[in-house]
Amino acid sequence: MKISQRAQAVAPSATLAVTSRAKEMKAQGFDVLSFGAGEPDFDTPQFIKDAAVESLKRGQTKYTPAAGLMELRKAIADKLLQENNLKYTPEQVVVNIGAKHSVYMAMQAALDPGDEVLLPVPYWVTYPETIQLAGAKAIILETTAKTDYKITPSQLQAAIGPKTTMLVLNSPNNPGGFCYSPEELAGLAKVLEGTKVMVLSDEIYERLVFGDTKFVSFASLSADAYNRTLTINGFSKSFSMTGWRLGYTAGPADILKAMSRLQDHVTSNPVTFAQYGAMAALKDQSGAVEKMRAEFEKRAKVMAQRLGAIRDVTCMMPQGAFYCFPDISSHLGRTIGGVKINDSMDFAKALLEQKMVAVVPGKPFGSPGNVRLSFACSLEQIEKGVDRIAQWLS
């Protein structure tokens, strides 16, 4: 059967592929320790589940507006005002089927073939594919550990060309675990003034920040930033609701209306009873999110310190999200267990096969000298897994 060139051009998700292979090996009886999944290991808080169950009991199982329940959109607008200093009307909010869907729909609504999108390294594996599916071209902005993997205002200024349509920002970052400071974001915002470059600000990990890290929404920096920014967020990471598939986009009314029209024909509405769970999440008074955040911070310190203690491995202390992104480039070119390690793909494959530890190669994130480890798992697993990595590399 014929397969479209569009579908053939899309690469499989490296993160999902690693997780899938690790699960297969576990099912075969292997003692696999997986650090692949970008998914909290906590259960969804009970009060959120209760709200969804109650909505089912009330018979709230029918269609809602494609953009989501007005009550939920108002709750999201209230949250953005109270927590992010962003004033949106409910009409400026569209609820999507997960933040991944939000990214896809935003790019479909905003990009045309030939447009160029500035994409800093390291980037989430889905960004290049959604850019490509919109017919646009990703312009890669390289970064290094010297700048904590962040782009600088001068670098942004130099990258803007006549076809530049969008800048993608993800802070806190997946896979890097870093977070742009308010001052760093303000510097980028200043460069964009007077241009036609819109910003897609993916803020899905906003509640998961550590230490003295301060999160700010890009759109809140100035009136100019507000008018050029699509703010993307969701419920998967902070509320441990990955399987509920609920994300949202907020921004200028004209592009949000376009997204809603597209969603009319692509998916109709997000799952109705899941939206009632989301409304409960936004009203959280239980401290459930803070408990999860605090536990992630403990794990971040242990994993980063343990990885950084391995010879010829460097690892930044994560500022947010739940990932460590160690630089293992000093080990590339080695032969370990009879396998030549040419890049992070070889590294991850050999580590899984020889030591039963699953990590995600950095190459699909644009960083072939790094690997990503999720610390959305127990401290016991972190200790045991890093021990295996250290033994393998020695």
C-alpha cells in the first residue's frame, strides 16, 4: 500500500522507542533499569481522579466545544493571570489533546511551507517533526555547556533572516534540565522587538523547578512579548496526568481561532470527563504537586552528583523538569564489551544490551555527545542504575 512522503519523512520517537524496548526486555525476564520515560512515577492525585469519575456518573460524556469546555478555558485563563501574570480571555485559550498536540496544532496554524523556525539545541525530539509536517524548515541553533546549553541574544540576532517566522523556546527544558532566567529571557525578548518572529513557548514543566530557580512565562516579559507568543502548557507532567492527554495553548485571539477551526476537523473536542479532572487539578489545595516537585529535586541532586562523579562524564545540576543530560562525549570512539561506541546511539544500545540500563541517546535531541536519563523513578533505581553505568564505563 502507498505511504505518503509526509509520513515516511517522520522519524519515530527515540524516547518512546527506548521505553518500548526496555519494556520488551523486562517482559522477557531481564532485570532492566529504565531511565527513558518522560513520565512521573507518581499516580495521578486521587482528587483529580474522583472529579473525572463524578463527571462520568453525572453523564458528562458528550461533545464539548472543539476548543474545550468554556468552564475549563476560564479556569486556565484564571490560572495564567494569577500564576503567570498573563491576561487572556477564555476565547484566547484552546484545550488540546496533550501538549504535544498543542505544539502540532500551533505550528499547523502558524507556519507555511518555506517558513523558517529557529530551534535551539538541545530540543525535544518532536519539534523538528512538527516543523517538517507544517512544511517549514528548522534552523538549528547550536549551544554548548559553556552557555549552559542556552542561546544568547547575539546568537539569536545573528540567526534571524527574512524567512524567520518562529522561535521555539522550551524552559524548563527537555532534555537539558536547564531553565532560562528572567534576565536571559528578557534579553531574547529585546532582540525580537521590531521583528515579525513569533515565539512558541513550551512551558509544560513550569511547576517543576529546583533550588533558587525562578520560572517566568516568556509572554509576561513585555507587551511586545505578549503579542508575539503562543504559550503552551498542560497537565501531564506537573499533575502526573500523562495518559489523560490534556494540554492547552494561549495567545493572540486570531491564531487561537485558527487553531480551534483546525481542531474542529482533526479531533473535535478533548475527552469530556478528563476536562473535569483538569478543572479539579487547577483548584488543587492538597499540596500534591509540591510533594512531587520536592521528591524530584531530591532525585535530581543524587543522580547529577552520581553521574558527575564518573570519570570523563560531566553532568549539570538540573534546574527543572526531571532529566539529567550528561555529556559522555569523552567515551565516544571507545570499544566497550566488544562494541565500538561511535555516537550516543551506539552508547545507549550497548548500555542496554550489556548492562540492562535504558537511557535515551542525545542524537535525536540534536546533541550526539549526550544521553538523557529521567529521574522519574525511585532513588533506589537511580543508585543501582548509575552504579551499572559506572562499572560499564570503567
